Amino acid sequence: MKRVELEKKVISANEKLAQANREKYAKEGTFVINLVSSPGSGKTRLIEETAKRLKDELRILVLTGDIMTENDARRVARHGVDAVQITTGGACHLDARMVDEKLEPYKSRPFDLVIVENVGNLVCPSSYDLGEDLKVLLIAVGEGDDKPLKYPPMVTASEVLVVNKTDLKDYTDSDPDAIVENALKIKPDLTVFKVSSKTGDGIEEWIEWLKSKLTQKRQTL
Amino acid sequence: MHELGIATDIVGVVTRVAEEHEAKRVGDVVVEIGLLAAVDTGSLEFCFEVITRGTRLEGAHLKVVEIKPRARCDACGEEYEVRMDNFHCPHCESKKFELLIGSDISIKEVEVE
């Protein structure tokens, strides 16, 4: 048998599509985030709070991923931003093709901020580039302070950590600082926010950061 | 659960290689998988075998080489194998490092006949 040597990265079809989307948004100066977490960490709620505060200032498009139901897109749309549901039917993560299909009807319209809410899962979404600027990892207080150590690929794939539900701190044995400390063992240069979507605590810092990233992206135009 | 998609990608690449070399048979397909790629090797091998049945790749054998993540410390410059529960430099305990390998999935070699 003849040996053929090659150096070919897999998931190349996904990456090609993701790259095409990234280039399109780079040209338009749209900031794109891919929000990842376990189910129930509060991705949708954080998006709702973000939409409430930024909808008059920015043109926002939200894509929400789940196995079933249109619930999340409905929740987000109530706040006056464009929201589209992706139901995967069973797939445990979003891929660039699913995102691209849903974006198609919106391609002629410019947006400032696109938020993709991935399927709740701390494993598979780490491997799939959706064409985002960066992944934001959300971990809720009470979920298990060592979650970052249990799922290191997701931590290394993310640029930002948002510790959510800090209002639960006094009702659980969980410590938001321990979550942060564990995440920094895996990725020391994470940008970290501690927020409570319920009380609004810490949300302003998050909003300011989003705006500053958008400004940065605009400057590269 | 994304192993089927990865297996499909691998089969796509290997099929093109087999066509280019007008191969009648494909032997070992060597794939390197970083431990940070979150891939289950057993599931991947199973998916590969199932989707190659009845194709020109039938009988090809997926050989998975696991790649342990390695990093270089920004402070002392040492290269080291990453401990999965703490990525910091074991030599100087610095928290600044660059991951060198361990996140990718790459096809390295295909045997054709």
C-alpha cells in the first residue's frame, strides 16, 4: 500500500462557511457573539436583559438554538429586537450551516450586534465555529464551581466568562469567585463578568463591554 | 454527539484522496485528535465504520492518535504538557501561556492501493 501524507484539518466544511459569514460581518462592522453554557444557566435571560438595554441604540439580531420549541425566540422578540429560532431537532450544537440558513433572509439588512445562543451543552459547541468574533461562556452560581475544570475544551474555546445568577450566592454553597478562579486555571486571559440578570447587578459592565467591542470592530473598517 | 459529523468530514477528505490516486482499496487512515477537541474516539471509529460500508472506503481502518495538549509559558519560555485540571506553567507557576497543540483534529496519512 502507498502512504499518502497530508495535513488536513477536519471540520473544514464547517469552517469554510463560518469564515464566509465572518468576512461578511467584518465588512459591515457587525459584532457577533456565540453564547455557550449548560442548559439553564440563563443565556436567554441575559440576552433579554441585553436587548432591553440596547435595542434603542443598536440594531440587534438574536438567533436562539434549541432541540425543540420556539420559546426562546418568542421571549427575546418581546423586547423589540429581531429574533429567530433554530430548532435542531436533536443535534446537540449549532453548526455554521444552520446559522447561515437562518441568516439568509436577514443578509440584506445591516446589524450592529448579532447574538447566537447555542444549544445548552458544555461539550460539542466548543468544536464548531459559527463565524462569531468570540464565544462567551456563561456559568451560573449553583451549577457547580468546578464546571470549568470538568469541561476545559469549552473554556479554552471561549474569550469571555460570564458568571450569572450571583443573586443566588447566599442561598447555595456556590461561590462566584471559585468559578472564576477555576476558569482562570484553564485560561488566564479570560475577560470576566459577574452578573445577576434578575437584579441587574453587573449587567451595566457587560453592556459597556459589548459596546466597546463594537466600537473596536468599527475602527477596523 | 458530533462524532458522526466529524466522521463524515474525514470520509469526504479520504474519498477525494482515494479518487486522486485511483485507489481500489484504502488501508489505515491516521487521524490526530487533540484532547481539547472533545471527541469520543470509540464513537468516531464506530461512525467511520458504519458510513464507509458499501463505499470505496469499506474496510479502511481509522487509526486515532490522541494528542495531549502542550503549551509554552510566556514567562519562563518552557514548553510543557498541560495538566488537564490546571493549565498554568508547572515550572514557574506563571499564569501566562500559549496553547501550542491539543485542540485540532487533523488527518495525517491515508494508505491507498
